[in-house]
Amino acid sequence: MSDAYDYFRAHAIAAARKARSLPPGRTKRKQRTVARVYHLLSKEAALGPNLQHLDDFRAARRLERQIGR
């Protein structure tokens, strides 16, 4: 396993837990989407080079920060 896989998987788990704790609504749906993106990134990172996923990861982090506001 690569380090990127473990890193993305940890973020996916944390994002899913955060989504579960939110009340139903738009914010929860967005947070679940972020969790799905992290999960897909972890799957791709397990198969390919790590550097190609950095832009996707940064975009997901930006979206997650916007949800938190």
C-alpha cells in the first residue's frame, strides 16, 4: 500500500464520520460527497502514482473547508 492510499482513506473515514454527525440537509449531502471523493481518491491512489492525485485532493480539501463555514 502507498502512503497516499492510507492518507486518503483516513480523510474519507473522517469525512464520513463528520457527515453522520450533521443534521439532515444540504450541508450533510455536501459532506457525504466530500467523503465519496476521498474514497475514490484512495482507490485510485492504490493503483497509480501518488502525484497525479494532489490536485484532486486539494480541491476536495477546499470544498470541505467551505462546508465548515
